[in-house]
Amino acid sequence: MTTTMTIQIPVKELDNPLAAEVVGLDLNQDLDDQTIKGLFDAWMAYPVLVVRDQELSPERQLSYSRRFGELRGHSVKELLHPDYPELLVLSNRGRGGAQPINNGGAYWHSDITYEETPPMGSILHGVITPPEGGDTLYADMTRAYDALDDATKSQIDGLKAVHTYRTRYEAMMNAGVRPVKTEEELAQWADVLHPVARTHPVTGKKAIFVNEGFTSRIDGMSDNESRDLLERLCEHSTQDQFVYRHKWRQGDVVMWDNRCTMHKATDYDLSHERSMHRGTVCGDRPY
Ligand code: OGA
Ligand code: MN
């Protein structure tokens, strides 16, 4: 089905209303402002926007990503491309000279929520993808919020949650899947507070904004209460009805809105190469 709605570029809806594919676009062309505006509107309507069959150099991927806002790197510098400090490289072969890594995180998360101003969006390009597996799952946190019962909505209204990278990073470091850091380096990841339900600055819609990866607790709740609520929200948000599974094809570009989605990597046969490049677009402080 092809819909246009108020969107100026045609999109094809994918098998969950969260996601759509933009067809007939070549991201190696210099896109005019109107096309970018159309893409931006489509992105706001479909928080997971897919463009297939692209072959982007690091420069091209960054210049395309930059059309949507200022770009940023990552606090784990080992994962950045040595020649392009804004390009995050997720490559199990360490392609381009970055530290090898199997994927971007096999746990539900939204990118970098452990900072005060997390990125609004991430633009991931499948440079080399394995023949099967290594899918990425995306959860629609807006529809998940809407589907909460009224009691839970009022329970979480006004609550804040603590986010930190430290616990997650240490666990991954100890499992040998992230570079080893000293105590001093680990201490850079201080706790930050974000609302449990945030308002999307463009659409005005509310979305659940806690995640398995980086949310350590609900501020002001007992350990048990906090754990129960976080588990319940994660379980609720990741029901099949809210989830889109992206099966990567080489050349895919998937853009997601971190303010209203979570995502999670899945396993694949590590004897195959999986190399992905990510451009990360700065965002605002959640409210
Ligand atoms: C990311 C990420 C998931 C994957 O790029 O932020 O989490 O499947 N990627 O590698
Ligand atoms: Mn991620």
C-alpha cells in the first residue's frame, strides 16, 4: 500500500505501523530541501524509516545524516571511525579500524539515554550484512504508552527515572564485548534523570521513555517497586503488536527516532561479517 497523507514523499508501510519504507530515492544524490522536508515529515509519521539499496561512503552517510541536525559521536571512542569521529562503527570485523563489536546492543534500549540530552535520531547503514539473522527489533513507545491503562498512566505521570551507562557497560566489559576501562573512565557515566513518559517535541505525543539497557531505577521508589514497574513497562512495550522486526539487507539505511522507540539487536552466525555505520543526530533534553 502506498500512502501519501500529508507527507510529500511516497512511503510504503511495512508490517507494523511503526515503520515505513521510502522508495525511489538515491541518497548519493544531493537532495533538495523539499525532499529532506518530505523525508523528515515521513520520519515523524513513521519513527522507523527504511531506505533500501544504498551504497554510502562514510562521507556520504554523514552528509546525509547531517541534513537532519547536528551530529555527535559516542563516549566509547573506540567504536568511532578513526577518520570520521562522528561515525559509529558496529563491525564484528573491526572494519575501518574501529574496535570489533558484534552489534549495537542485544537488550532493549534507546540510544544514549544515559546522557542529559540523548540523540533524537540514529541513522544506521548496513554496509555488510550476514545472510541471515542480526535483525534489529524496534518497539513503538507511543502506541505502548497509549495502550497503558489509566491507572498506570497516572502512576507514571510526573515520575522520573535514573539512567546510567555504567552498570550496563561494566557488564558488557566483563563479558569481553566492550573495551576495558579504568575506574576513572567508568566514573564519567554519572546518573541522569529523565521523565518516565516524555512528550515528543515535534508530534506532541507522549511515549514511554524507560529502557532495559540504561534505566537503573525509578527515582523515589523502593528497589522492588522500581524493578517491578520497569519490568512491567518493558514487557508491555515489547509485545508483538508494538514491534517491527527489521531484517537487514546489505545497503539498507534505517533511521529511527530515539524519542519514541526502543530497539534491540538479535543474534547471528558470527562467522559472517556484519558491519554497520551509524550517524547520530543530536536531540534535546527530554520533558
Ligand atoms: C544501534 C544499535 C542494533 C544492531 O546502532 O544503535 O543498537 O542491530 N544497533 O546492531
Ligand atoms: Mn542502539
